[in-house]
Amino acid sequence: MKERYPRLEINLAHLKHNVAKVVEKCGSYGIQVAGVIKGATGLVEVAKQFDQGGASFIASSRLEQIEDAKNAGIKKPMMLIRVPMLSEVSDVVRLADVSLNSELEVVKALNAEALKQGKIHKVIVMADMGDLREGYWDKDEMADVCEYIEKELSNIQLMGIGTNVGCYGSISPTVETLDDLVEIAEHIEERLGRKLEYISGGATSSLMRVWDGNIPERINLLRIGEGILLARDLDVFYGYDMSELYQDVFRLKAEVIEVKDKPSHPVGTIAVDAFGHTPTYVDRGMRRRALLAMGKVDYGDPSELLPLEKGIEVLGASSDHTIIDVENAEKDWKVGDIMEFDICYATIVYLTNCRNVNIAYV
Ligand SMILES: *Cc1c(COP(=O)(O)O)cnc(C)c1O
């Protein structure tokens, strides 16, 4: 059978290796891993690697993905990592064992629903440590809410507290920030008169503390997506050695549909592009260009495509076309050739969401 393009190849063995490696490294500090599958739109083959690689929870921001994972036979506890919508609480209780929460009104609704379904639903209450996305800013209010959940809500189990950093506010999970989180947890434990099962100290960015060996002792749960799927961010942005992990789990292949010498500066009166923007163009004279049959609709942002072959430059894209400068390429590109790219996290989210993209497991 002929291969269809654009084609996203996913190396399942390398993915499973990454899961197992991160689980092992975290495990040596007594930390469990919630495997976050949303980066690959919860593809069940991806979720299965998180399961088989040893993640303690399968986690997603989307209930549809959790439902798919359950239907695929994954038995691990399921964690909803976006605070639930009030409108979805019945599905949250039906599908997820645990959810992250930051509104008592929602937790009360979860309790009522859990009572109805005859279940105990577990919650992790979120603290905002400065990233300014979800979580309690007022830590006294947070402690009050935890105590209320503990004492008043029959079908909710307060499993622990957690935080998220490095998503909106670009805050780094320093030792200090995580120490502060542990302190908040210990204050809550005093009020409850018991230990919390989990203190969840963030996502991939918190792996820096694991790699450095300075993660506060009581942090015992991390929710990891990118650091397993791609393992690139900590390497590229912070210079961490990620060589124990594969960075080639995902690879994108696209087909060349035109190769021509053209001017590098558009000819005529410049107005707006297909997205209403007016980009600037550098005039480098006549250049050899290849046109690929994929565009922003498939992957989002062309600047996140990283060509594997040297001497190739991604110039830009419209919805369905990507324009590549191949003037200095080593190879003589021809129509029908296949060009390969490494890709970034956001690119994977788009690609796995797009029905034009052929997903292949290798
Ligand atoms: C997306 C998300 C994660 C995983 O983030 P990565 O940086 O991909 O590891 C963890 N926790 C929450 C709450 C998230 O939304």
C-alpha cells in the first residue's frame, strides 16, 4: 500500500523507553509519575506506552481522551488535570478517578454526583504558586477548603495538593517554590490531623529538580507530558542533558509538490497574507524553493518545523502549503520527494488532531 502524506510517525518503543526512564529517575526520589497524554491528543497507542512504561496514573485535560484510554483497556487510575467544568461533573465522576480542583463549588458538585453514582472521587486541590493559571492564591482559603472537603463531603477523598508552574506565567519550579508548596501541605496536614497522600509538584519543568537531585523530599507526584513525549524543552531551553531519553519519538514527513527557482521577495503590491497579517520578506534574489503539501491547518506554526536535512529553511506557510528554501540543500529536491522534520510539542498536538494527517506507528 502506498504511504499517505503528511505522515506523522510515532516510535512506540522509544516512547515506552522514555516513560520507563522518567518513571525510574523519579522513582529513585520516591516520586510517582502521572503520564500526561494530551500532547498526543490521547492516542490510545500512546496512552498504552505510558501505561506499560510504568506511569502510576494516566492523565489528560480532556475527558474524551480518558474515555478512549479506558475503552482501550487501560486499568490505571485516570486523572483529569484540567479543573472540571461544572457542566461535565457527571462524566468526570464516571470516567476519572482523580481530578485537580480549585473551586469548592465544583468539588461539592462532584460530591453530589459521586453520591449518585455510588463512587468515591479523589481530588488534588491546586495551589497557585505564582504561575497565575489555576489554583488558590489565598492559601488560608485553600486550607479552609481542604478541611471542608475532609469533614463535610462524604464521597470526595482529599488525595493531596498540587501546583502547576511554567504554563502561563513562565514560573520556574525552584527549590524554594516547591519548599513553599510542601509548607502549605504541612499546614493543611496539621489542620486535618493526618498526612496527605500526594504532593504534586508540577509538570515537565519540575523534572529539572529531579535531574539536579534537589527536589524537596515530600514532593511525590509529577505530571509529565512533554518530558516523555519529546524530552526536548529542558534540553533546548535550560541545557539539561536529556541523552538518556529519545528525542525522536515523533517525526513528520511531507511530500514535495513543486520545485522552482523564484524570487525571494514577493512581486507586486504587498497587502495581507492568508491570515490577515503583513509579514516582511527579505530579498535574497532568486532562490530554489520546494512546496510541501501540508500547511498551518495540519501543524499550526511553521517555525516549529525542524528540517532533518541541513541547508533547508522553512520560509513560511499558508493553510495547506509550506514553502521551503532548498537553495543550499545537499540534495537535489524533486517533485514527489519526502521531506522529514523533527517537531515541537504544540506541533504534535495539532498534527494528532488533524484528520488530514496519516498517523503511523513504527
Ligand atoms: C499539561 C499539563 C501537565 C503536563 O505538562 P508537561 O509540561 O507536558 O509535562 C501537567 N499538569 C497540568 C495541570 C497540565 O495542564
